[in-house]
Amino acid sequence: MSLLRAPLLSRRLVLAVCCAGLAGLGLARGATAAEPIVVGLDADMSAGAAQGGEAIRRGIVLAIDEINAAGGVLGRPLELAIRDHRGNPARGIDNINELAELPGLVAVVGGIHTPVAIAELEAIHRNRVIYLGPWAAGTPVTDNGYDPNYVFRVSVRDELAGGFLVEKALERGFTRLGLLLWRTAWGRSNEQAMTDALAVRGLEPVGVEWFNTATPDVAEQIQRLADRGAEAIMLVANPVDGAVAIRDMAQRPPKERLPVISHWGITGGDFHRGIAAEIAAVDLTFLQTFSFVEPPIPARAERLLHAYCARFKDCGDAANIISPAGTAHAYELIQLLKLAIEAAGSVDREEVRAALESLERYDGIMKNYRPPFTAARRDALDRTSFTLSRFTPEGGIVPVEGE
Amino acid sequence: MPSKLLPRVLWRVLPCTIAALLGIWVFASYVVTDTVSAELERALSREAEKAAEATGTKLTSAILALEGLAQNDLIVNGLVDVEGRANYLPTFFQSFHVPGTVGGRVALTDYRGRVIASNGKGGDYTDAPWLKRALAGERVTEFGSFGMVSVIPVIWQGHPEGLIVMEQDPIDLQQMLKVISFAHAVEIWINDSARFHLFSGSSGTDHHTKPRDSAGWVTAEVKVPEFPNLRIVVKQRTEDAFATSKRLDRLMLIAIVMSILAITGGIIATAVFATKPLNRFVETLQKISHAENLGHRIAPFGSAEFHVLSSSLNHMLENLEKTTTSRDYFNTVLNSLSEILLITDFSGRIGMANRAASEITHWSIEELVGLNIDTILRVDSAPQYISRPGADKSVKATPSYEGFLAVKDGKEISVQVSSARMAQRGDMPARKIYVLSDITERKQAEQQLSDLARLDTLTDLANRSLFYQRLHEALAQAQRTGRMVALLLLDLDRFKEINDTLGHPAGDALLREVAVRLCETMRETDTVARLGGDEFAIIATNLESLDGIGPIANKLIEAIAPPFHLDGQEVRSSTSIGVSVCPPEEANPDVMLTHADFALYQAKAEGRGNWQFFDEDMNGQRKARKALEADLERAIANDQFTLFYQPKVHAVTGELTGVEALIRWHHPERGMVSPMEFIPIAESVGRIVELGEWVMRTACAQHVAWREAGLPAIPISVNLSAVQFKNDGLAETIHAITSEFGVDPAYLELEITESTIIHNLDAVARQFEALHALGYKVLIDDFGTGYSSLAYLRRFPIDALKIDRSFVANMTENPDDASITGAIVSLARSLGIDVVAEGVETPEQLALLRRQGCTEVQGYLFKPPVPADDFVEWLQARSRPWDELVIEESDFAAS
């Protein structure tokens, strides 16, 4: 499968880069022969979470198209440079080092994988590259101990996500929760968040189970959690391993299947395809921040959806747009970057970073940001943006009714 | 005249003889050299092939272990988990050991060859020449002056995201591959500049990569099948190789020279001792008879009979002279001879015989006279006719030869015959004179010499034929003396193994050393014989009671116990002994041998280094087995066999995946007889092929019956015996049966034990190909119990491995067994074939097998083997696959 998909995707990427570049050049030609301002994208574009990477790219492209159509930033067009890290931290670090050397680079948009983002922190700060996080939710990604901190995120923060998911579980009457976590920095970040959220209510997980990357099955772990009396499973997984977990749950006898309340990592890939039947057999809900079906600010979302369907021919039904949160977050980040560059009046990364910290307001797709970031708060979203969602039988993502 | 004869005889005979013998020597020398070099070539090639196979197996298994490592999900996780991997990867690598290696580096690198974790120090691989290929997903194994490097891509999300690298420097590689000792120097050649001297054999101790030119060496070269870049070269110094043949050459030359000397001496002796004296006799006698001159005398000469004859003749002549022509007196003289003297006419009719003739033959002289000499004298060998040029033409030559003379009581005695012919002269008719001497004693001495020829050439012990003769003699003697004779049969334990691993020369050396120890242990009057192979026999005579035998047997066992030093190797062996005793009253060598053989069989059955008396209980067992053999002959005809069925289920889903058909014998008197008991009997009495076909037909009929009863098509497996595999038509037979019943080959699985494969590699390879081509599935039964040469697994089209029940039985208690089952599972995975665990009895075993990735299971936990009807009942009663299972919480730690 990967053999077939990789060349298709990379061809698509090359096309995208060319389109973005041509668009920039076309606009710039009328004005001055201005050097483009480069935005990097460093994400999994071809492996297990490629769909998430593609959604992020679409968000960036939509924002860049809109900005360049209006004359660019400081009279210069924006241009996108893409690097694929395949979910592999070693590739991610190399990508950051390479992107930092590109002339005109001001910021890099990251991908889905918290482990990659955390591994990249050293390179980000050594190269003084602004890192815009549209997805990776690990708390240490933003709370990284660097000063100045070059990371800005419009996405979920695990600390809050853990609390939110635990709260949703408790609302449904489940007090005995089993944690099923990916053995990486992201899993550990969520273990902390969920355990803390339960501790506030005087509870603790009935069990914490870990699985390795590319695990063949997690039936044992599920069984152990079930044996300890878990009423629901809290799942933190990437799309590939998450599919294994859902498959193993579906293989249990119907009476022994446990509801799965998942972090949103599973929505970053082609998760639904291939296990549609299993998903239908499992009570699966998961964290989302944005949907075109019930958007927080319908008029703005409507406009974005329109641009989206004009640009990307597979858009179809609003419910079936791939990983909509990734697109929305990336769109917001590019718009915020544009405002910061204009406020700084420069593409100097240090100055743009300072400007991002002092923007006062931005009226976005997700919400009205007042202010988006501060020197201390690097996460633009909070739990007011969180919703619980489920898959439609066709694989679309829709909010759970009543949310 | 005699003075002329000798040089002429020598002149004519000697050059021819010398030329012939030298010719033989040149020819023999050529043959020996030729044979030695052909033999050497074969021996070196054999060793090279053995070394190549051992090398291939070692390297393959190491690489398989690396492949397993590259698939380990903790390793994959380590690529991603930058923050957490320091907690587990270093420990993991420190404790990881590639089987077969003694050192070397194993490392995990990222996607650019930078080392993430390893079991030791060392740099990154970013500039390695193989890096690009490995990152493209290729498995790389390279050899060179650096040693060996093997690289396996770590595939994650379908793409190489890291590498497992194993490096073995030349020293480590040499240690790793140094598995078997060889008689010769063995080197591994990677290319012309990198050669590893693996085994020094007997020639030299230099250990490194120095190339050596091939001049002065005899070599054999073989490519390692799995690694064509590696060549195994076995070499031996030419001078060492042909040392034996040169020694033989010298020995032959010495023998030839000695033969020439002996023949020369023989000719002289013959001429002197036979020709000359008779000549003189005849001449004298002729002179006397023609000239009536009785004054002639023969000077006493020669020795033994000739001396006696000559003096007797002189005496006779004196008497003749004294009594003028008294015939009676002449007879008296002749009668005083101790040799037989006969004079015949030319038709052979005896005209005169002396007294010695009568005394020795017990016939009266009257009876002898008138007999034809041909009726009593039988010639043994052709007379050696020696012409006497220059002699009196009336007396012709003296053929001297050996013969047998019939005597009156019907027996024959051996005689040395000398004869002379007297031509007709005047009115005297032509006659022949025979002088016969009794040489019976000399013949006996010769017989002893021929005994020497019946020695085993390897050990100088008695060989089988001498052993039989001695046993007959010992029993005959026992009957006379009333003492007992014991027969001890010995068999070396592990001999075949020693022979296979150390080579035939070492095996031969072991046999010689054993022979020495046995002889040292026994009395000189006892016979120690080698009956062939590693089978020795000892005849202990003159025993007063049975009590004497135990100490002898124990002494023999102790004598074999200390280690043997074979070509620098210390080797241990032991012996098992079977003893039978013949009481004097019933002496039968064949029965004794049969009994000793059975006692040996029992001794071996009880373990090594043991001895057993043959007693009546054994006789009973032997008879019981005979009875069972007879019953088995009738069992098929009488419908006493039946098939039981045991389900195989999927390890995870619990779905029925197939059923194994197992034969049961319901004996009318003994009840159920275990297949372990009757299958070997069926094999030995030649009924196994018939029985195997019965099983196949019954299983096919059952498969069809189930299908007709509306059950799904259930794959059914049957066991094949080694004997069936030796039949070339096996695949055709199987196919004829399935076609007859209309069974799709995909539903008939054939199980063959690992040991069957090992012992019949060639036959199995042929049959596997044929069966596979027809669409049958082939499973290896009892896997793990044999010698697991990975090479053969790759060679044959195998569909599944069945893990032997012995490992499964202890896997939850014994970590070694658990790691064996795990290794078999990952081996099967890497070969892309299924794996079935047999004998699963507890939920813990099932849980562990599932974790190891085993796909199918079979055992009492699910269902014991049951008759067909019970099986169907069980199948229909199963509402859900895992109903019968309660999986206990496992002790498997979470992180």
C-alpha cells in the first residue's frame, strides 16, 4: 500500500509546491520583484498519519492563497516549502536544520506527532526558528522550558485534553477508567494529564497499559484493563496503532466490548478506511476542535469551506472533509503569522516571535482570539474549543449530538 | 653339468622375474598415487562442503536473529521515542546476543545511519558504502577485509526508518565460524586479498588474512550456498598429502627387492635341492643299469631326504655290489627309506613300491603294485617343470609339486612329490620314479599363516569369519571340558556422531584405540573380534560360573570410558554390552549371537554405558513382539484400526482451522495399543505403507462424509512415516487416493517429523516438490527436536511448522523452552509460513503462545483426539470459539 501511495503523494506535493510558488510569482510580478517569505511545513506527508499532514497543508495553502491574493505581506508573497518526516523524529530534526537554512524562512508549521515535535525542540531553538503547532498536543511541546520560547500552538493541549476527556467520561457515568497509551513522550504527557484530572476528583485510573509503535495487537492490554474492572478505555494512539486497538476491541464478544474515548491522534491518518466495520461495532468517541458540520462561527467557516471546495476537488460533503481540525488550525496559524509580520514590519524571526506574543486580537475561524498568545501562554485554544465527535459510517467526523 | 645348469637357470629366469616385478612396482606406484590423489580430492571436497554448510547455517541463523530484532516492536518504538528510549534501549542491547556470535557490534541506527543504541562503542554508519542500499530496503550482508557486516532495515509504516547493523571483525568472524574441527587447513576466502584462516588442521598456526599461494598445496574450493561471495577452501600441503603414498612406494620397493632376492634364492635352492640330486641319482642308476657297473657311488650330498636317499643308494649299491645283482637286497635298501618310493610304467601302473609306501598308506605292497598312481595321487598345484638341458636324454626332468595321497582308511595326506622319467633304453620300458614325502605338519603351519589373513585390517582383531571359527572351536572345547563360554557383543555409543563430526579418519583412529583397550582388558586366550562398523565381539572361554562375567563387562565399560585423544581432540565414548552364555549342553553359535544381540538392544534401551545378560525374560519380550507382529498382520484385514480426530484452532479467534487424524489399534485381547508401540513394528515388518494408505483413504472418506453431512470442508492432516517417504511413488499414490474420493488436495495436509526429513534429505526433497506441485500442504511435525539446519527449511516448500509438545509442556515453567517456542514462531514468520503448537493444555500456555505470535494451536485444552462422531458433536456444541477458555490474567508486565 505504501509503495503505491508514496509516489502519488509526493507528486501531489511537488504540484502543490509549484502551484504555491507560481501563485506567489504571478502576484509578485506586478509589484516589485520581491523575495518571497518562506513558510516551512515539517510533517508526516506519506506514512501512517499522511492524511493529517495533507489537512495541515490544505489549511496553509488556503491561507497563503488568500494572503497572496490580497498583495502578500509587506509586499512580499508567501511561499510554502514542504519536508516529510514520516513520523520519524530523526527525520524531523534534520528537516528543521535544513529548513532553517532556506533564505527567507520565517516559520515552520509542524505536524501531528508529539514525539517528533519534542525531539525537534533543541534544533528549533538553536536555529531560532518559529515553530507553529497546528496539531501535536503534548503539553511539553509548548511548556518546553526554553526562554525565549519559539513555539506557538493553535491546537489541543494534552493537559486540558486529558481533563476534558476524563470529564466527558465521568459525565457518561464511567468512574473506572483504563488508560491505553502509546509508549512515547505523547503517551506519557497524557498519562500525567488524565491521572491529574482524576486525582482532582479523588479517583485514579484502574490501570495504565502501554503499547509500542507498530504493535501487532493490544488484546492483552485491553483484557488486563477489563479484568481490573475498567468501564471505559481512554485511548492515546496514532492512527496506525489506534486502528489495532479498535480492531482488537471489536474482536471481543459484544457484551465485553468497552466504550473507547480517544484522544484525537487517531484522526490524523486514513484511520476509518479498512476498519469501518470495527468502528461501527465499537462505541468510539474522540476529541475534536473543529468541524465544518457544526462550526463555532458558521459564517467564517462557510467562507473557508467555499474556498476549500474551490481549491480541492475531493471536498464533497462538509461532513467528509479530511481531518478538518488540522486544516482550520493551520489556516489560523498562517493568518496569525501574517499579522505578526505586519506588526513587526520585518521578517526577522526574533522580531516576528516577539510580535506574535504581543498581538492583541484576531477574529479567526475557530474563535475570536483576545489576545491569541502571551509571553507565558503559548496555546491559543483552551477547552472551550473542545468537542467530542464520532465517525459517520462513511468516515466523516461529526460532533456527538448534545455537545 | 649341474654346474652349468644353475647359471643358465638364473640367466633365463631372473631377468624376466626382475623385469616383471619392477613393472609391477611402477604400475602399483602409479595406481597408489592416483588413488591417493583422487581420495584426497574427495576428502577435501567433502570437508569443504561440510564447512560451507556449517558456515552457511551459522551465518543464516545469525542474520535471522537480526531480522527478528528488526521486527521487534520495542526497537521500532525506540526510533520514535526519542525522550524515553534511553530507559530501555541500552539495557535491551546489552542483553541481546546474536546466536552463534562471540563478539561483534549490534547497533540500531536512524534513517541516515547514525547510531541510536548499540551493545558497545563504535562510530556512525553515515558513510558506509552499503548505506544507500540498506535504506532502500535491501538486506545487506557483506564480507571483506573488515570482516562481516550485516544490515537489516527496520521497516516502520512500510518504509525503512532505521537499520539494525551487525559487525563482526575478522577475529570475531573467525571465532564465530570456527565450529567444527577438521583434519585439514580450512580457509574462508572473501576475495583474493581477504582470506580467513579458519582451522589450522595439522599444518601451521598462522591465523590471519595473509594470502598463501596455491603452489605446494592441494586445495578444494566450494561456494557457501547462501553466500556466494564466500568461498571455503580446504587445503593440504602436497608433501603431507602424498606422504602416505611415498611411504607405500618405498615399502613396495623394499618388498620387490626382497622378493627378487627370495626368488633368486628359491631358484638356486630348487636347482640345488631338486634337480641336481635326482639327476645324480638317475645318472648313477643308469650307469649301473646300462654298464652293470656296480662300482659307481654317489657322494653324499644335500640334506634331509636327499641325503638319506643318496646314502641309502650308496648303501644299496654297496649291497648290490656285494650281492652282485640281488633285487631283494635292493628292495631292502629302498624299504629303509622314510619317503615313499614308487616306480610306475608310463601308463602310471605301479610296478614297485617300498615299505614306507605301505606303512604310510596302510596298503600292502601287493595291493599297491598294479594300482594306477593317478587313482591315489591327486595333484594340488601344477608341477614346476624345470628343464635340464645337457642332462642325459634318457632321464627327463624333475617336476616337484604338492599333492594329496589317498591312504587306505579313506583319508588323504599331503605329500611333496618329486618324480623323474626314465626313457626306454634297450629292452627296459620307459618308467617313472616318484619320491613322495609326508608334509602334513608343514601344511598345518601354513594353515596358521592363513589364519593371519583373517584379521580385520583396521584393528588387527579377528574378523567376522575368524570369529565364527573361534566361536565354533570354543563351543566344541566347552563341550569337552564342561566349562562355559560367554559371548559379549559391544557397540560404541555415539560412534556415528563422532564419525560424522570429526570425519572418517578420526572414526578409524577411535576404532583402533578401542581395539587396543579391549585387548588390554581381556586375557590373551580370549578372542576379541570386530564384526564390522563399531560392533565388537568378545569370546570369553573357560568360565566356571556366571559370576565371572559381571566383572569382565564392567572392566570393559571402564576401559572405554576415559577420553580418547584423536588428532588433538578429546573425545568421549562409551559402550553398551550384550552378553549371552552358552551352557555346555546346548552349544549353538547362532543362537548365542542372536541372544547377545537382543541383550545389547536391551542394554542400549536402558541408556549408555550399560550391560545386560540375555535371560528368559528377554526371550519373553522377544516372543511378545513376535506375537504382536503376527497380530498386526491380521489387524488390517480384521478391521481393528480406527482413526481419532483432534481439532486445530486459530490461536486468536479460536476458529477451527483443521483436524489431525490419528490412528488407533483396538487389539481384540490387549485393548488399545499405542501407536508408539505398533508403528515401529509395522515399519519393521513392512506393513507401514499399507497402513499409511489405509489412514489416507479413511481420512479422505471421513472428509467427504463430513462435507456431505453439511459441515464445512475441514482440512484434515495425516502423518507420514519415513518408510513411506522412501517409496518414490508416494505422491502418485496420495494423489490417486484423493482423486478417487474427490478430495481437493488443499484439504489434505501431510505431516512429516523433523527426524524423518533429516535422515532422508534427498528423498524428502523429491517428494516435497512433487507433493507441493500437486497442491498438498506439507507440515513439519515435532519441530525443534531434530538438528535444525536452517538450510533445509529454505530448500523445501514447507507450509507450516508444528512445535513439538515437549517445549509447549514446560514453556510456562522453563524460560528456555519458552524462548525456543518463541524462536520457532519468529523463524516461521521470517519464512512466511504458519506455525502450530501441539499439546497445549493450559490457558497460560495459550496466552504465552499468542503473545509470541503463534497462529494455530492444538491440545487437550481444546479437545483430546476423539472418534469422528464425538468430534462432530463437539464441533456442533461449540457456540462460540473461545467458550472453553478462561484466560487468566497473565504475569506479563505492562512496560
